Amino acid sequence: MYKQIIKPLLFLKNPESAHHFTFSWIKTLFNLPLLKQAIKANFAFEHKELEREVFGLKFKNPIGLAAGFDKDAKLIDEMSLLGFGFIEIGTLTPKPQDGNPKPRMFRLPKDEALINRMGFNNGGVAAAVERLKNKNSDVLVGGNIGKNKVTPNEDAISDYLFCLHAMHPHVDYFVVNVSSPNTPNLRELQEKEPLKKLLAVVNEANLTYDKPKPILLKIAPDLTDGQLDDIISIVQETKIAGVIATNTTIDRDLLATPADQVKAIGAGGISGKVLNDRSNEVIRYLTKNSGNAFPVIGVGGIFTVADAKAKLAAGASLVQVYTGMIYEGPSLIKRLKKGLINNSVD
């Protein structure tokens, strides 16, 4: 029904309006008692073979919702009904910010991709924490954290620490996001020395808690092999828990959409099918060249069971979806889980 009816209707709206429209309907429909039970029953599928233990956490299945969909922790209980093994909120910043001017999200249907330049639009970490305090589901939640646009890079550490301390009692793991292409100069924090300092300080603060939380680093797919070698070294030196590979790409070379259309859209990071192979390459490089020294969460271009299996075969311990769900619908989650315990590829 999604691909035949719901998706065509949603695609009549601009992507950001469709996102907010979907949010409002999920918030309403998923909380109607009878419909809530029907949704939960329809999407319910768990199996012993799907369970994973990664960086000290027990996941009921390896399929997660990537950051960006529920930035402000508004739909954790509702989205948990779809059967995710974990949900990542954010990116959250210390202060609320509007993000970049609209329009800032665009569909590339020919590529089954999205371009976004959202710019860490969110309501601030304090508002998200209040929602986290009131969540009812037991789904594992990751907190993806970043810096405010107005914070200069030399002061970025204070923003990440602010978010860490605010959210620490309320999430199961943290993701340090320095790889979004949509906040000016943010990716400069991926350079070796700034990144090493940032992660060392964040992890040191994390270790002051009685129950430290796993700290992960989310990286861009556009890094060179030399930069990936630096990532491996930094993760091992700072002793953070792992890596999420990858964020959106700024590489437009693989797009089938006409170049003039892409140019007219302007700047932004690309997600979707075109990211699949490159994210697999990054996962494979990290796991092979580190000797599987740390877990990797694979994200980017998962539309089918075969895509998920390829991520896991490349070395990922867990995977996340977002754009694939926009194009394929929420049934993708159950389909992936069922596919992972048998020989099907779709």
C-alpha cells in the first residue's frame, strides 16, 4: 500500500513538508489504542538469530533508525512500534537552531536518493531531554551530538560536552557528528589533531560517570584511505567504542539525475542508493585495516535485504536505515529482519 498509494501522495509535497506531514500522522495514528496494537502486531518480528551484543549493549535486532529522521526525540515510542532494534536521535546541539534556509531537502527519484542541507535544525538538547525522560518504550536510543553553527571550531568541544552531560542519563550510546557537510567548517574537525583532541576530551568526560556510555564517531564517506588510517589510529588511541560509516556524500559523480538539475539544487549531502557501495568500501577498509579492533555501524543506501547483508558482510555489526525507508516504506524494517535469518535477498 505504501508504494502504490502513500508514497505517490507524499511525493506530491516538497520533501520537508512531507516529512512534517508524516510526523503529525504518525504521532496521531500510532497513539490510537486499537491502531497502535494493530501496527505493533503487523510489524512485530523478532528472532533469537537477530540478537546482537555490541559495545556492551544488547540489541534485539541489528536494524536501527539513522539520525536525522527524529532529530528531537519526538517519535521514539511511535517509531519503536515498527520494530527497530535501536533509534538514533539528533543531531542535537546545545542551543535550538533553525538550520539553513528553505528549501533544503530535495528528492532525486531517478537515483532513489535525497539531497539535504538541513544544517542541524533542532530544538536544542534540553527540550529533547525532557521528551527522553517521558519515553515509554524500551528500545535502545543513541544520542547524536554536534555543535551550534555560531560556535567556532576552536570552541566546539564545549558544545559536545554540554550535550554529553545533558543527555548522559537518558541515552544508551553517543555519536559524535563531525561529518555533516551542511554546517560551515564542521568537517575540518575530522582532521587528525582536532578530532583526536575532541574525542579524547569527550571520552574522558564520559568516563567520569559510574556507568559510561559507548562513544561512537560518525564519519563522512568522502575520506581518503590516508584519512581512514587516521580514523583507525584515533579510535584506538582515544579508546572510543566504534564508528558509524557513513554520513552523506558530497560526491555527485555517480548520480544519474541530469547534472544541470543537480547543479540547480545546489549544496548538500546525498543519501540513498548511490551511497551504498562507497559506505561498504569504508566499512570494509576500517574493519580490515584495524583487524576488527572496534565495531562499525553501517549506514548508507540500504533498500533491500541484499544491501543489509552486504553491509554486514563488509564488517558492520549493526546497520541503520533512513532514505531507504522513505522510498520503500516502513515494511522495509520487517523485510530486512526476516531476510537476515534466511537465504532470501529481498
